[in-house]
Amino acid sequence: MKLDAQIEALLFWRSEAMTKRDLSRAFGVNLVAINDALADLRKKLTERGIALVENGNEVALLTSPEASALVEKFRKEEMSAELGRAALETLAIILYKNGATRRELEYVRGVNSTAILRTLLMRGLVSRTADQKDDRVFRYEPTLELFSLLGISRAEELPEFAGIVSELGAFEKETEQITAAEL
Amino acid sequence: MSPFTVKHPQFEGPLDALLDLIERRELHVSDIALAKVTDDFLSYATSFNDFPLAESAQFAFICSTLLLLKSKALLPGLSLTSEEQGSIADLERRLKLLERFRALSRGLQKNLGIAPLYLPEERAVEPIFAPPSNLSLALFRDMMRAVLSVLPQAEKLAQVAMQKVISLEEMIEDLKERITSALRISFKDFSATHKAERVNIIISFLAMLELVKRGVIVAVQGEGHGDIVMETEALGTPRY
């Protein structure tokens, strides 16, 4: 595969800017070769939705200037749209459990939550941290801004907190027992 | 237990087991190969202590087809009905399919993970707090109530006590005893003792048929729908 195509693959996969020096090291060629390849790539990307953008040091694949109005529109929509019922349910569970892993969420809701979690993250409604017990796993927690918006200072102040938490706990415990028995 | 070591520690279905036997001998699926492995397969099929009931019909069918095949191999003059020929052809066809897919799966295994494609890494998101306009405490409480209401409940299976029914073996023994002491007994009298459950009358009848089949008794029915009289075949000296 030619160098410009290889650089294209790497930049696409990394989803972030890389220095020309890093590229030179990654491919084991000198800067001249890199610059030539980048020129090739830029030319091939004219009239595409993606453009190769560079300053003195870094290069990146970004949406092309012609597409900026379009992308801006989508961004605005994403950030201001109402949340669908599925997203609200997911957020409710995260609130009442005061943080949950993806697996715990899918256990209760029974459906995949990946896309919803991405939206909630992007809009600052939940934040993500590594689980204390297993740092490969992420926990999603309600943000302080969300608490503030709802006018509460802790999860315990949510309406019917005790009742809902105990009902949820009973369900999780029961299914845990059933699953263990089946194994 | 089995005459050969099974590859997987778990129970193998009949087609898999049969194909294993053929492949061990480095043969391909054919009449000759199947005839050769029939005995091994029969021992394998009869070697189980807890035979999974669901598979037993499959096993029985394949065993009988193999026996047919082997008989034909030993007695070339044997003529098979078109149904029997069809069964043999069907078994061979299924085994050949399995053979083909096994070979393909080995090829697939070699290719697995050789050239995967990748999605771009997740880009770092600078979150901006951009909530929808309708969030409220009441809303979340209602959402949780909705979530809880659709949680699946563990099903409690209804328990029914199994009724004890007299077994066929017991019935046969009972009939044998009574008829040897009485020499002759009518079916009505015999089944009267077990009349409590209707099903027991049926079992009595089956017991009678079994003993007729074994040649222990003779059954005579005088008139259509009339009573049946059973007599012992054995002309032994009656014992008092």
C-alpha cells in the first residue's frame, strides 16, 4: 500500500492530530517522504467531505470546510434535542443507583445502552470513571451539574429514593441467584 | 465405557459421533465406511447410563439404518424397500454435508482474525452541559416506576403431584400369578380388582396381550364386545 494511503488509515483510526515527526518515526521514512505523501493525500481528498489539515507541526483528518455548516447543524441538534424515553430511563437508573456500569444498566433495561451513554456523556449529564474494583470497566455517574439542575445535593434526595432502591436491589439479587443456579 | 475415546467430554449427537468414527479410520462417507463402523456405533449408543431422552429417537433411527446397511453389505442379495433405500441415502447425504462443513470450519479457523477492520478510536469529548428542557425530579421518579413495573418476575412453576399408576410389569406378574392358581379367569374379574382408575383397565388389557404373546395364556372372546376368558397354556398339575 502506498504511503499516502497508509497515513490516511493511521490518521483515520487515531481520530486526532499527529505530528509529522511521529509519522516519520511510525513509518520509518524521512520527513521529505512524509511531506510528499501528505501532498498526494491532500490532492486526492479535494471535493471530499474529509480534508487533510495541517499547521507547521501537526496534521489531522477533519471535516472539510465546505461541510462546516452541515456539521454545525448536526451538533446543535444533538445538543438541544429532547431525550427519548429510553435515554430518560437510563438516566433515571443512573441517578437512583448513583452511578452504574454499562452491564448493570443493560441488566435492568434489557437492551444495549452504548449509543445512549455516548449522548448522555456528550451533553454533560453523566461522567465516566474507571470502576474501583476493575479498571477495565467504566462507571457512569450523574454529573454535579445535573444534581444542581434538579435542585438536589445528593442522590438520596431523589423522590421515593429508599423504596425504589430497595425494589431495584431485590430484583438484581433475585436474578443473580437464578443465574447462579443455572450455571 | 465407550470403545473409543470421545473427543469432547460432553455428550455428542449421533451424526457427530458417527462422523468421528469414520474420520478416525481415515475414510470418507460411503456405504462401505458406514458398514465398517456400525458395530462401534452400536456399542457407543448402548454405552450410556443416562441417555438424554431427546436424542434417543435420533440414535435409534440411525442405529436401525446402519443395521440395514450392514445387512445389505453382508447379504448382497438382500432387497431393500424404496423407503429403506431412501433412509440409507438420506443418512449418507446428511453425513456428507456434515463432513463438508467440518472441513470448511477448519479452513475458516485458519482465516479467523487475520485481517480485521477497525473503527476509529473514540474521540475525546469536551462535554458541555446541554440538558434538554424538560428534566425534573418528578420525571425521573416516574421513569423509575416505569422501569420497575416491566422488570421480569421469576416464574413459579405450578407443582402437581404425580399420580401413582400401577406399572405394566406389576400387572403382568399379578395376572400370571392369579391365572396359574385359578387356571382360568375372565378379564372382567381380573380387571375388577384394579378398576379404581380407568388407566388400570388399559394396563390390565396390555398385560393380557403380553402374556398371550409370550404363549403363557390363551384368550378367547365368545362374542363381539363380550367378556374375554383367559386360560393358562401350561398343562401342569394344578396345585392345591
